[in-house]
Amino acid sequence: MLSKFLSSDSSFCNQGWVLLLKDNSANQMFYECSECYAQYDNYVDIDKQALPLDTHTGEIVIPRDEEIINNSLFGYLIVSWKGKKLIIQNGEIIAIWNSELRSYDQS
């Protein structure tokens, strides 16, 4: 099973993990912050601007692995937390744990 966590913090609160979700009612995948619930239709929007609150209000589910792969979204997902490093699908280290600050430093 693929991780549903993404490599970015929400630009809305700069705290939460961004999750990949699916609005079953609209049959549309989107991204949502685990902390402030800001929503984004596209991955590139995470560093820019969130959608109006509660844009996706239908039946919200975690997408199946097949849906993620078929929509070419797996590259944005974190696949490993080993050695205090966050690694995405292509092997790129996108953040390293900073014990002093008690947070991840983005690469």
C-alpha cells in the first residue's frame, strides 16, 4: 500500500502534512492539510494558495493505490522515513529531521 502523505507542508498553516484524498462524489483527487484542512486541487498549488474552505465536501476517501498510479501521482508521495530522512518515490531526499529544532528541514 502506498503512503498517502506528500512531501510538502501546507502553505496555509506551514504545520500539517499534506494528504492525497479523493472526493468520491466528484470523482476527483485533491490534497488536504492534516492540520488546518486547507484543500488544494493541484500539487503545484500547495506552495501558493489554498481553495476556499470546504470546496470538497462529498464522500472523502483515501484513494486506492491503482488510482494514484493511474493518475501519475505516486511521485509526490513519501515512500520512506528511514534514518530520519523523508524520501519520495524517485529516491530524492526531500527533508531531514533536525533534532535541535524538532522538525524536518526541507531540502
